[in-house]
Amino acid sequence: MTEAKKATAVGINHVALEVGDIDEALAFYGSFLNFTLRSKSEKMAFIDLGDQFIALAEAPDSARDRERHFGLVVDDKDAARRAVETLGVETVSDRFLDFLDPWGNRIQIVGYEDIQFTKAPHVLRGMGLESLSKTESAIRALAEKGMAPQGQDSS
């Protein structure tokens, strides 16, 4: 029997942290970091780190660890989904490919093509992933920040 194709880990898309209060958390991080706020809602805030980000999720003490997770970027999200299903791991989100590892750490699988996170062409080549590309919406989001991959723009 041949081994099923697996996704290759490409990088970290984001880290999500639980905080008691969004505004207090932004003030705290702003006290020692210069950052651009990507977006903010009543219960969430996203701090830009170039093409990556930190997600702050307001969670009352009783809801600890419900939102804490990390976003792992892969070259093939469908292959990752099939592998997780083969393992019998239950997903914990209908919207994303989120699941818990055996120790309770929440992992969110994110496809490279759909997000702002990018690897330099020479790094992708070294990883054997030079054929990875971005969707138009990801290129547009990068171009709005002046970070579109060379030779690509939102026009």
C-alpha cells in the first residue's frame, strides 16, 4: 500500500492569544511595540506583522483556551484534511480546518495560496515548493500593502 500524499508545512500564518479585554491588550502591546492594526471588532483585534499577524481574542475566564490556536501554513490544505480525517481526528470548526492535537493544542491549517503570508522565491525553491502560487484576493491584499510578489499586482 502506498502512503497518502501529505501536506508540507510552509510557515506560521498567525498566532491567536486570549486576552481579558481587547482595548487593554492593544494598549499593553502598544506600550512596547509599534504596530499597524489590521482590523478590530468588539471581541477580536488583528495586529499586522508584515504578511503575518497576531490575533487577539477576548475571552472571559470561564472560556479559557477556546480561541487559542496557531495557524499552520501548508502547501496543500486538502491533503492535510484527508490526513487528519484518516487519523480519525475530529475537527473543531465548521469554517476552518481546526483540530486538537493529543495534548489539547488547537491547530488551524491554512492554505498558502489564500493568505498574505509569503515565502521568498529562493526559500520556496529550497523547500521544493517553487510552484506554489497565490489567489487573486491574496495578491490584492498584499498589493494594498505594497507587498505583492514580484511581477504580480492587483491590477
